[in-house]
Amino acid sequence: MTRIHILAVLALLFIIGVDGFAPFGFVGAPNSQHTHRVYSKVARGVGFIRRRGVGFVGLNGVLRDEEEENDKELQNILDSSEQASSGSTSGSTTIPTKVPSVGDPQTRQKVEYSIDSIMKELKAINQEGTRKYCILGTRHCSYLHQQIIELLSYALILSGNHVFTSGAGGTNAAAIRGGLRADEKMLTVVLPQSLKFQSSESQLLLSQVTNLITNPQNDDLTLDAASRLCNSELLSQTDQLICFAFHDSGTVIEASREAKVLDKVVTVLYLD
């Protein structure tokens, strides 16, 4: 007997002897309650012995050795691992040279620059003297944007330029306030209709403007149609257009397109 067999037998004897039986003394009637408890002890002992790597056959105490089977399984595992290692060392490793295609890379859009547009921009940068700027934009303008527009109008006039704008609130009102702070003589406001169509707040602000032009002939038109005519008049008197608009500001964006057709320098600043 090997040591593992001896341990298995001692474990069975210990389990059976817990109820006061002598070693190898669990012979009794098969249907007796006492023998049934002994067999239960033996059955639990089978699980214990199997966890230790030893098999148990029958309830007559005969033990079956599983060492040979375990040795065979272990030898098979070792042989398979040796074959795998020898195959990996002797075989050549193949490195893939073709990478699967994932699509063409994004191409950079070509921007065409004409000589006329480049010369126009250089002329606008290097030109000395006063220029006429038209500032137009949406009336739905935040307080911060109004401060920026007011500062822009103020700086343009202090630099010796003339600022043109229209009525209503928002962008145009901010341009008017900045022009009044700098020099009211360098500020011109063109209204799309008569002064009476402006709000009371706008009328109070426009009362400080020296160069105020009204268009009473457009009083019968809608505000949208009158504003388009007013913007065309402003573009005809200025050199450069600065717009503050949203992407759905139809009247202002249309004015920027018209200015480009008239070969004006156009700057559009979107607020959304």
C-alpha cells in the first residue's frame, strides 16, 4: 500500500469509528438503521477520499488505485506541452505585410485664391486714411456682445473711420452708442422707415445722433422689405461690412451676400 492508500483507509476508519464502531466492524443487517448510518458515513467519506485523488469502489472497503491513470494524464499533458513548445521554436514566425484597407484618408479641401481678392485684402490692410464701415446685425444680441460691438464702433471712430448703421435695438443700437461716445460727427444712422416706427427707447437714443437719415417713402412697406432697401443704401455708401448674425438671420446674411457681389470687404461674425 502506498501512503495515499493508508490515508484513505484511516479516513474511512475514522469516519466509521465516530459512532463507536471498531475498525472493520461495520458488518450488520443491510436494512438496519445502524448500518444505514454507517453507510452514510462511508458515502461522505468517499467524497473526502476523492478530493484527495483516491477512488472508492463499493461499500466493502475495497480501494481502487487511480495513481496510474493520474500518471498517464500527467504524462499526456507534459507531452502535449513539449510538442507545442518545440513547434513554436522550430516554426518560422510570419509577420503580415498587408494591412486591411479602412478607407481613403480625408482629403484637404483646396481653396482657390484669386489675384483680385488677395490684392483687395492687402489694400484694405495697408490703406491709409479714413474708411467707411457699415455695422449691421441682429437685434437679438446678448449684453456681452453688445458691449463688444459698442467697443468696436468706438475704436473705429477713434481711428479716424466713419461708421454707418441702421436703427432698431441689439447690434445697431450698440454701434450707435459706441459712435456717440467717440465722435457723433463720424456716425451716420440710416433708418428703414420714419422715426415714428422706432420704439421709444430707440427714439431716445436716435435723438442724440447728428447724421440721421429717414426713409418715410417706405412706411407702407413691411419692415423686412424696408430693411432690405435700407441695407442696400448703406452698402452703396460704405467700403466694408461687418455683420453680427445668427445662421437664420435672413436679412443680415442677404446683406452680406449683396456686399460680396458689390466687391466689398465682408466680415460675418456668427453668434451661434
